[in-house]
Amino acid sequence: MKKNSPVFGNRLKFLRKQKGLKQEDVAKSLGISRARYSHYENNHVEPDIEMLKNLSQFYNVTIDYLVGNSNQNHHKDEVLKAFANDPELELWYRELPSNGEKDLHRLKKIWDVFKEE
């Protein structure tokens, strides 16, 4: 992980808020103090490898996503199974990571509108 990179903390905040959790909730689940978790979100402290694994499992995302090495937050194999019967959707999905994070956030907003209907 790049030292003092805001990506890690930003992603932790995003994932926590997406689940509707407070820092206290996550910290308790991980067996750490709320202050320690807050330090992770604010990029004051970097977690060790065991904590990265725990965070990855807790949020069900890849470590590469957490540390900013990938914009894809899940394991490809799990998602590709969902597209087994539609080659066009599978191709679309495979092309997603090549888009910028801004475009992916725009796409998510569109998806959120569809989910509401």
C-alpha cells in the first residue's frame, strides 16, 4: 500500500457507509477499538496483513480493492458465474475495470435508480 494514500481510508469509509454501519460496529466485529478503526479510515495508521485480511473478509472485497491496486471490489470468478448464460453481459463486466472510478460511480448511481423501481 502506498504510504499515506487516501484510497484505503476512503474505501473503508465507503464500504462502511454502504452497509449502514458506524465505526463502533465495525471495530467491535473486528475486535479492535473504535479509535484504531478510525485511524485506518483517516489514513493515520496502516493495518498489518492480518487486519487487511480481516477487513477484506468483513466487507467481502479483495485486498487489492482495499489498498487501491484494483477498482474491482470482488473476485471475478464469483461474478462471472452470474453471466454464464449471457456472453454480452460477461464481456461488459470484463470491460468495467478499464473504466475510471468516476465512471464506475456514475454507473452505480444509474444502477441505484433501477433498483428503486
